[in-house]
Amino acid sequence: MVRDRSRRCDAVRPLLPWLRWGGTGLAAGAAVASVLAATSSGLAAYYARMIVIPNRRREDLPILAVAGAAGERRVVLPATAETTVPGRYALYVGGGASRALIGEILSLDGSTVTRAVTGGDEAALAAATRGWWSGDIIADPGELGLAHTDVQIGTSAGLAPAWRIDPDDPAGSAAATWVIGVHGRGARRSETLRGAAVMHRLGYTMLAISYRNDGEAPRADGGRYGLGGTEWRDVDAAVDFALDHGADRVVLLGYSMGGAVALQTVDQSSRADRIAALVLDAPVVDWTDVLGYQARLNRVPDSIGRFSQLLISHPAGRAVTGLAAPVDLKSMDWVSRAGQLHTPTLIIHSVDDDFVPAGPSEELARRNPEFVRFVRFERARHTKEWNVDPVRWEETVAAWLPSALRDW
């Protein structure tokens, strides 16, 4: 243990001159000593690794009771900020092996909520005592009645599986528009299927893709997230796949961190001129803001949170984080870079998002009204705007996207 602490101190020593990074750094003297003490004890290092290491979902929601016959089943859960929001959701149990579909609120007594079970593996739900709550309710395109093909995208990390969903009229002019679904942190490609039905109705071809380190695509970069700084290469490969298979133009549909990945793709890709529009749901448009918010939410001392960001973004921090390369957080601050975004962008974001605050999304649109439109949702938690109001979500996309593409 003493040896490990020594290594951590050696790793962070080159960072000391950078403690005033970003103009909001720490004061010298006692503050530096405090940060070093925290780092040597593993707090800053632990938080930095937590940010970049892909995490397994925890079954953190107790299932208090399951009652009723098949077709009339109901589940009793603790009343939380997530479980008391109207809409359609999934409750995953058995380590994610099974999924029950959850519908309307039947009763709410303050400490517990009773909701209808509308489908999925009801037997597994009845046998479970804990699970996790999710907005990812569509397991594959077949559940939407959409024919699809399993394809492999050749990326620099290896072959990444994807679903290709073709329109009913593959010869139609709209079919030359391909939508690439980019999921968020800790999620899988099924997350993007909530946007598949409206894209299908618009006549577009859709690719729901996986990318490095998400549990479906190959492992790369030390198994760490690049927060968009590495994952964009796999989206870029999907853009190439689309263009090689008949696409004239591409739309990126990004959720949460997938929004950050999409923004890095239009910024870095050599084929960015073929990316005609972005549709972003609860996107990360400024990682510094999100990480600061998450640190406060998790009661991480401000100094530790800032130093963790420095560990992620400085080359010397790689010994602590395990990153293959530092993450350039400043290049992912699209609020500051608002004038550099020239791709028509629709942002759908709930002001009640408890994970990625909507403020930076709204500010990006305010600073760049020519290219960015912000649509405000309420009540929905993170990336669950569609779950709360699928009609409004789809109508918003259907009204904006064809118009944006006409100007391309």
C-alpha cells in the first residue's frame, strides 16, 4: 500500500505547476498540500478512474412487491425522483439478463409507488428483489416491427456490431439519408432505438452502432472511455460505412455522452462535410461543467473534483487513470466553442435532467442561434425525454430534421 501511494505521488508531482489550470485552480501552499494528501490517499485518483472506466450497472433499486396475474401485474417500488415520473420505462433484473416493461403510475403514497407492468419478463421480475431503472425499453428493432440486418462496422479497434434498419421504400430519395445512432456512457446501441420509429417514418436508413469499450464493440485504449475523444473514430468508421453503402448524407443521433462523441466527429472527421445534421438528446456539450456538477452531487470536495479533471486531461495523469492518452476537455467545451459549430443541430434536453444539466445546452443554442435549436422538456430525467412524451419528441424531430436537411 505504501508503495502504491508513492507511485501516485510520483505521478502527480509533474502536475504541480498546473494546479492553477483553467484560471480556477487551487491556491499554493496549504491548498497544494491538501490536494497532494488527498491524491496520495487515492481520493482524486479514484474519482478520475471512476469517470473513465466503463462501469457495470448496479441493481440499486429495491423491488418491494410484485402482485397480480399475468397481464395485470403491478410492481411496488420506493418512490424516488426516477420512479415517480410518468412515462414508459424498463426495470432490469438478474444482472441485466431480464427486463420488465413498466407503465403508468397506479398509486403513490409518498414513500412507495405502484406502477403497471406492461410486458417483458414478468416471471423474472416476480423472482427479483433488486433491479435498475432505465429508459432503454426497446431491446432490438424487431420490437418496433422494423426489419433489420445485423452488420459489422470495421473500426480501428476491430469489428463493431450494428443494426441496419432500412426504410420501407429503399429506392426512395430519403433513403439516401442515413441516421447513425450513438449511445451514451454505460449504455448500449439499443438506447438509440427510441429514435428509430420516427426516422423510419421519415424514410431514412438507420444504423444503431456500438463503439469501443461499450461491452459490445472491441476493447481498446486500455479499456477506458475517451469521453468522445477516442470514440468518435468508431462513429467516423460508421460514416464511412454509410457512404460506402449508398448514403449521400449522414445525420448523427447522439444521447448523453453520445452527443459529445457526435460533436467530436463533426469536429475531427475528414468526412464532416457529409454530416448534414445532429440530433442530440441530453448531450454533454461541456465536460468540465458536467464533471463539476457530478462531483458536487456526489459530495466530492471541489479541490478533488478539479484535480481529478486535471489527472484526466494532463499527460502525467495517465499513470493514475490508465488512459492511453489524456482527454482534451477544453476541446469538448462547445459552449466556449459555440461559434465553431456549423452543423445544423437540434438539442432536446429536459431541465429536470439529474445527470447532465441542461444549462450548457441552452447556452450553446443562445450563443449560436443560426445553427443550434434548443427544445426544452420538463420532468424527464436523464435521456428520458422520449419516455415521458414520445409523441412530442418524435413530432419535434419530424418537424425540424427534414427542414434542416433541405438546406444542406
